[in-house]
Amino acid sequence: MTAKGYGQTDTLITQINAPVFTRTTLPADQPAPVYKLKPAVDIPLTAVTAGVSIYGFSKIYNKDPSTTQQILRLNKQDLNGFDRWAADVYSVKAANASNIFFYGSMPLPILLMLDKDIRHDAAKIGFLYLETMSVTGLLYTGTDMLVDRYRPLAYNPDVPMGERTSGNAKNSFFAGHVALVATSTFFAAKVYSDYHPDSHIKWLLYGTAAVATGATGYLRHRGGKHFPSDILVGAAVGTLSGILVPHFHKNKSFNSRLTITPFAGNSNGIAILYKL
């Protein structure tokens, strides 16, 4: 726009600063948290689930034993067709081997601390793992307290009668070893993949979790500890718990692929970064 007067020319310029889109990142010292805890909800929830789990374990491993007559009346023909064939399987070696996966998997998420980004949130991840395991423990012990299902070994005449009549022989449903192995291994895979969604290692971790869970299920079957249906339910409970508990705590504002930052200066706008 140009205005003329008194022999002089003054030029008036109006500048409109439109949003400018460019590639940038958030400041390194202000990363978006991957997980967000709500103490008012998570602390009571974890305390209750952990407390009930501990109480439940004390109950399910102290069930009243069966009498010899009760065991002798068991007939594998009364079992459903999907599970019946597993009543003839028994291996002490396989049952002992399943304990290696069981006890070895529980501290597995500690290895996540080798990653500097995850180690920075060590306390948060540790609490989240406790909450996840407590949820699985609640589901497992709660079910076993309500359901008395004889293990496959109770139907097997080749198994010592003392083992068949023990109260623990009524804890077949569902497979606790399988559930806890699935919980710990899938939790580790989920947390790592949430911190590093673009890493190809996450698929290796998920694959390892599936193999460990499957191997534990097979060994528990070979050991005469669980029917196939017990194993499938245990694997499902553990997998869902290990994945969904961290997922529900994921910070909704966290997105490792998309970063949006406003800026001001010579021009005003929004800086957007999308990682392909």
C-alpha cells in the first residue's frame, strides 16, 4: 500500500506471519513420559491385588487332601474330549524343568534396566511390574480358591498315591506357572517396545515371550500338572495382563512418531516432526 503527500512517498507494509511447518524435536531435557501413574488409583489397586494374591497362595497350597477312595473313583472318561488324552501323561523331569522357566522369568524385567531410557524410570517401571504381577496373581489364586479341579496326574495310576491325594492335586485350573511366565516375559517385551517403538528388537522379545510361555505350557502338560484347557487359559491371562496393564498406563500425550512444538520469533508457527 502506498500513500503520497507533501512530495514524499511513504510505504506501509503489512506482514502476516502464517504458521510455518518445519522439522524439529522437543528439547532433550523435556521428554514426554512414556507411562503415567495415578497414585490415588494405582497404589490402592496394587496393595489390594497383592494382598489378596498373598492370601490366596496361602489358601490354595493348603487345600484339604483327598481320600484314596475319592481318587480311585476318578474316571478319565468323565473328562471332556479336548482334555482327556492328557490324563495319561506324567514326567517328574518335565515338571522340574518347568520350574526353571517359572523362577527364571520373574526377575527378567530387571534386564530392562540395561536400557538408559528405561533405567531413568526404574521406580515407575518397577511399580508397574508389581501391579501387573499382582493382577495376574489375583486372577490365578482367586480362580483356584473357587475351583477344585484335579490335575491330570490324579487320574494316572502310575503316579504315587500320596501325590494324587495331596491338596495341591486339586489346583489344575488354571495353569499358574504358564500365566506368570507369560506375564513377566510379555511385560518386558511390551515395555521395551513402548520405549523403542521403531526398534526391530521388540519382535525378538515378543517371540522370546511366546516361546517361553509355550515351552512352560508344554512342560506343565508333560509333567501331568495341567490339562490343555488349563494351559490355554493361563497363557491368555498372563499375556493379556503383561501387555494390557502397561498399555492402560501409557501416557496419551506420548507419541514417539509425532512431535508438535509451537515457536515464536521472527515468525510464529508450529513445528511438526513425524518419524517415518
